Amino acid sequence: SQDFTLHTQLPWLSVEVAVDWHERFTMLKLRFPTELHEPSATYEIPYGHKVRPADGAEDPGQSWIDVSGRHPAGGDAGLALVNDAKYGYDVLGSEIGLTVLRSPIYAHHEPYAPDPDGPYPFQDQGRQRFRYALFAHDGDWREAAIPRRAAELDQPPVTLLETFHDGSLPASTGFVDVEPAGVVVSVVKRAEDGDDLIVRAYEAHGRRAAATIRFPNWERTIETDFAPFEIRTFRVPRDPAAAVTETDLLEEPA
């Protein structure tokens, strides 16, 4: 089953999917046709993206895929698909395919011929749930900030119920602000050896960027440049007088 939700203040169509699967040797796909001309297929890869031919070949991807091209009415447009659990896609012409599941024998490889009466375990059996969202946009996926939209879908806010009490934070606030949209903060965590913050950000659009990362509650700002697809990690002390420093992926000084 699929439950579709149109939002009044969000720029996407979100879908909740529930599957109860008992087929064998079968693949289940969802397909999303468009009318775009001269389509270009872009897949998310770790800390970046990859453009692949729109030839129907099954390819891996991370949380999003986009098809952009010329709209029949004129101008550039596209359709992005974001999901929180599936990593197989294809694009045939201007049509996106999402691989929901496949049910071969577990670990089967040719040329081995399975016994027709053998007690084999089959993949993807039973119930599963996942979410996806469709973003129709003008221009290409960069103008629609699809990497950031994907993070919003895959990492929704966590609600904590509390009683009334005094606190230092205002009723409404933000923890981190990032500009421009092509720079994405992917990690915010406490340092392994103290109370400082470790912040990791990367450039997702494949373009040089002058970035500003603000922490309003800490009154801290990081202004720095990113090369295309560059990953950078910063250590942010709680003491406003202490300098922000750059580290490697192991939180050692860069």
C-alpha cells in the first residue's frame, strides 16, 4: 500500500509505503515517468553525485536521484526522488525506477543451479516499510537544493516531551545555519575527548563555495571556502574566546 500526503508548506509529495512480500525470484519496482526532453540522470554517492546514462541500467545510489531536462512547455525542469531505505535505481529515458525489493535465493550466484526442492532462504520476505518523496522543480537539482532536501527527509526532527521548567533557550531557536545551500552539514557531535563540538560539512553541488556556518546559541560563526566535493571537519570549543580549529576525520588536528 502507498499513502500519499500533499503538504501546504513543504515543496514535496511524501509517500509512506508498506509491503508484505511472499514472492520468489521476483523484483518489485516503482516507476515515475516524466515528459522531459534531453534528460540527465544524477545519482547521489557518498559526499557527492554522479551523472550516469539514462539507459535503463540498474545502478546504486544513496538517498536521492534526479532527472532534469527540457520541459515540453519550455525551460529547464526536473523530478527528484528521495527515499530513506532503498539504494537501487534505474533511469530509462526520462523515467525513474526505484527498486523496492528483490527475492532471489540468499547468496545465490550463477552458474550454481539450485535444487527445486531445496529449503533455501529467500531475500526480502515479509513486511517492510519505507518513505519516499517526489520533488518537482524548475532548473536543475542544484537550484532545488536536493541534497539538503534529502537530509531533511532522512533526518527529521526528534520530538521530546517535557514538563514546564526554566531554561536558557528561547521558545523558538535554531541550532545551526548554513549558507549557501550547496554546503551541507552532515555531522554534529560531541568530541571524543571533551565537550567541544565536532562539525563536519561538505560541498554537494560540485562547485567552489564560500560558506558561512553559524551556531546562534553559541554565538560562533565559521567562515571558510570549500572546493568542489570537499569534506571539512571543525572543532568548535564551547568557550567563545577559544578558536575554531580544523581536524581530520579522526578528530586529530589537520
